[in-house]
Amino acid sequence: MPVPPSAPTPVPPDDETTTGQGSRSGLMVLCAVALLILAVSLVGGNDTSADSSRPPLPAQPGTSAPAGPRATAAASGAADPALPRSRPVRLLIPDISVDAPFTDLAIGAKGQLQPPPAGNTNLVGWYAKGVSPGERGTSIIAGHVDTKTSAAVFARLDQLDEGDEFQVVRADGRKATFVVDSLETFEKDDFPSDRVYGDADRPEVRLITCAGDYDHKAKDYTDNLVVFAHLT
């Protein structure tokens, strides 16, 4: 989604609280490149009120994950699996022991996506002006990998496998179940924003955190880990 002409110029977030004592030892707020590109891709999104309906965005070729059985069924006229808009309440990933509440993430004054509060290691954020989990399109969920003192909510995200399932509990009382399509790690200097953040013609989710080595000079990790998943 293009940035409106009036939108502020996106800049990477500062990470002045990083300890910089080695890989996975500093305060992690998501790699700067991921935050920057998310701001570029999604600023100027949709209404954030819970449970309000929103017309689906047009699909952009090449930006969604490979079509699965549900997508094929929808194309053939079967029941649409997409859910109406509803705010996410809790993320449940049993395979890696994640049971975490959500907080809203927004674009800050400098044009960057604000990360989840660093003081809470068991908290995930979603881009609240984008697609809600279960709606048709691409929903963005972000979380810390570690803090100064301990591992954080997405510390074991890299242990998920293709075919694993997780759930998003929504404010409307429904549980949206997603199946993992793939896990991929991208260098932040070569981050495929169109592929990760682009619109989809079925309900999809991206779980995003940091990965790779810790760069002491940049006070940031070198890579992003992205989990691609779709509603099942």
C-alpha cells in the first residue's frame, strides 16, 4: 500500500537501550529495516475499531503465500473462510509455549512502526490499521525475541515447522486457526517487503521477529525471521 503524499518520511527507529553484549543479548525491538518497510507498506491503512467490517483489498499478484485448499475452494465458489474484522486478543502457539496478549502497534511521528513495549517480555503487537487476523488480506504480528534480562515471547519462533498450527483469540469470541506455510530468514539489507507485507487474496498472517547476529555498531540484529501462515 503506497504512502500518502502527506505521510512523514519513514526512518528507522532508535534503539538506544540496547546493551550490545552479543548475539541475542541486547534489547530487541524488531530489526530496523522491518519496521521501516512496514511503515512504507502499510501506513494509511484501515479503520481500527473492533468488529467493524471492512471491504477486502484487491489482491496484488505475487505477494501472497502459495494458494492452499481453502483458497482453491474459495476460487471455485465454496464458502469463503475469511472472518469479519475483529481485534485480536490473545496469541496461542502451543508448540513453542506462547500464550500472549496483544497490544496495538501504530505508525509514530517519525513515520516508523512503534514496537511493542520492551518492558513486557510476554506481549505481541499487531498493526492495528492493517488487516485483523482472520480477515482477508495480510495481518502483521510482531514480537520481541529477547530483552536485557531474558528471552521474550518470540524467542523460540524459529522452532516452528511447516504444518504447525496456532490460534488467534479475537474480540468477537472466535478463535482463528492458522497453519504455518513456511519460515524464512531475510537479511535486513535485502528484505522482500512486497512479499512479506503485500496484500493477499485469502486470510494470512506474518509473525515477525529478529534473527541472525547482533551488530554492535548498528545496535541491531542482522536479519528478520518471518513466519508465513494462512487461515485454515
